[in-house]
Amino acid sequence: MVPPHKIYMSESMLFQKSSRIFLSGFGLCCFFLSSLGVIHAQSKPTTRPTQLQSLSKRAKPVKTSAPLPKVSHNDKIYKAILQTQQLLKRVMWKHGRDPSNPWLLAHTLLVFGKTLTLPGGQLAVDRIVSGFLKFKKMKGVEVPYFPAGSSRVRIEPHPSMHLKTFLELGIPLSRKFKVGKRTVTLQQMLDGVYKLFPSNPHGRQIGTQAWRFFLLYGRRPKNNQAWAWMNGKGEQVVFIRQVLRMMKYLDKNTSFLRIMKSRGVKVIPKLKLRRQHIYGESCGGFHLIQAAARWMSHPSLKKRLTPLLHAQIELMYYRLGGEVRLYTQLFKKYQKHAAYRFIILLQQLKFLGHFLETIADLYHWGLHTPTKKQRKQIRDAVRLTVVTVMLLSRLGWFERLEQLKARSHQLYLDLLGDSAHTTHALILIRDTGLYTP
């Protein structure tokens, strides 16, 4: 293995070489062009908006483009996607099958699917449920649930994350699991979500329920024709009201982006906005956006919420440019600080992986067909993702994951979790025409 000091010394040369190979001529991917001295300056503000109107009122309808072009297997980007997938799959297969870490197993399931097995041969889904599912009594009824866990051992830090993953993977509700001497089905776990759902989430509590909002799309309790039920505390949950409250919450927490966009701000000051607005949500708010977008497609809400969906899509593309330019500036500023450069690459991987994953989801749900201009932006994002992964690999971070785990467990989990989301995004996007010119 290459010694760390030699890796750091050669980083600048590799950085420039990579940018020339993959990103020459692509304006959006300015991150790697920073090594050549090309930095996008922040534009001067335009006229200040007179009032903070709702995104759903301000948004203009987005014209859908013609059907996407077919993917060519000879396309260099297609081949680069395959190579990047293979690299990340090897990493996740080696490090992501830890039976003591259900959070990590859930992310690895996104990469390999429901048939993923652990080193001993046990299915990962069985290990997650049999090893970590708990029960608690609510009004005399035993309700299955996953505890949040600790910072060291994450079990389910995002409520109902595991159930959402299982349902996305196509595991049937009749599937049975052994938990000690008990047998529990996926349907019973779903029934438990109705019992656990809070009656009146507000503020940040809305964002933490994003995974539950997503998995409950189009679902209701048995023998219930209304979007309302009694939870385990005996409180009434008017679910459709909570869904609309989630939309309002998302609108409110992204309105600052609309203002910056209207002022012509090219670099989003993400560091100054840390833990504020949409940046206060997990993974930059992308899981909240995915949950909201899923419900925006529901027949009973689609007509009313289509303008809000279009507004959120516009802001995602704005964030793509604004955040990449920020990473450009930070990378140039901390060229001589290897640890900071790793953090910047990691944050960029997190953003790009979740951005591409969300765009692919919207396309597969029939909610977004990108225009030619947007396809170019997606193509640039894919290129930049490939180079980001390549740099992390060439600089030895994947090889030194065990050392990273000993020094910073949080960064270790972040790198593996974001690698999983990036792989999942590339799998979703690979055979579509979303990145075709």
C-alpha cells in the first residue's frame, strides 16, 4: 500500500490529471477545474423579492421533453458508471456486511438486493429483524419496533428506515421472521408503524418521519377507508393532514434557495447554513424530498401539488450548481490540508449520490422527464461522481477504511453509507437515458 505521505504529495497531480481526462469542457463540473485556477465567482444580487411567496404559487409549469434517447453501451460515461459500480460494490461487499451494524446492512441491501447474505450465510434481512427488532406494549397491544441505537451502534436512527428498505426491495408483507421465540411478519411490522406514528409532528419532527411518510404512500390500516386512525397512545392521526403539513414544511425550508436563485447567487453558502432550513435534515433533506415527491404523485393530491413538485425539481438543479461551486472553493482553499480535502470529497459524494438517486426515482415514478439542458447537468453530475469515487480510491481511503473506523467511526459510516447511496443511484440511472446528451 502506498504510504499516506506519498498519497498526499501526489494528490495535486492526480487531481489535475483526473480533471483533464473526465471533465474538460464541462462548465458545471468546476470542482476539478479549480486546480487549473478556474473558479466561478458569485454573481451580484439582482432585485430583492418584495415578499416571500409560496413556492407552489411562484413555480412555473415545467415542460416535459421528448422521450429520452437510448443508452449506448459504447458511451464512455456508461462504461465509467459500470467501473465505478464494480469498485463500490467490492468495497460494500468487504465492509458493509457487518452483522453487528444493522444500519450499515440496510445500506448494503440497496446495493445487492434482498438476497444479500452475511459471511456466515444468513440473509441480511433476517439478521436485521431477528437480531434487533424489539417489542413494547402500547395500550395493552405489543408493537414491534427498532430502537434508534447509539452513535457507535446505529440500529434505526431514522424511524421505520428498515421497513421502508424491505418494501422497496420487494419483500412481501407475508414474509415471516423469527425473533427469539416469536414469529413476526412484515405486515405486523407495518401495522406497528400506524401505532407508532405521532398524532401531531411539528418542526424537525416532521423531517424525522420522512421514511414513514414514504413507506405509507398509498397505504391505510386494514378495514380503514379514511386517511385517519388511532395510534398506540390512543391519539387520532389524521394522516392526510400530516402529509400536507410535510409539504408545507418542505416548502418553507427550501424557500431561501428560491430567494438566492432569484438574486443570482451562484455559490450556496452551505457552511453558514449548517443545520438550518433544509440543511438541518438528514442527507441534505433528500429523503424528505423523496417522501414529499412520492405523495405529490398520489391521484388525490397530484393536481394540487404539481406546482410545488416542479418548484422542488428546479431547486434541486440549482443546488447541483451552487453546492458544487462551493466544494470548488473549499478544495482550492484547503489544498494543503489532506484531512479537509477528504471531508470535501466525502460531502460531495453524499450530495451527488443523493441527488442522482432522487432524480432517478422521480423519473421511474413518472414525475420528471429531464429536458436536454437538464440531461447535460445530470451527465456532468455523473462524470463528477465517477471522478470523486476515483479520487477517494486512488488516495487510499477505501483501502484504509479500518484505520478510519478506529480514528473516526462517524466518518467511517458516512463513507460507506454514501458509497451505498451512490452505487444505488448509478444502478437506477445506468440503463436510462437520463444522462444522454
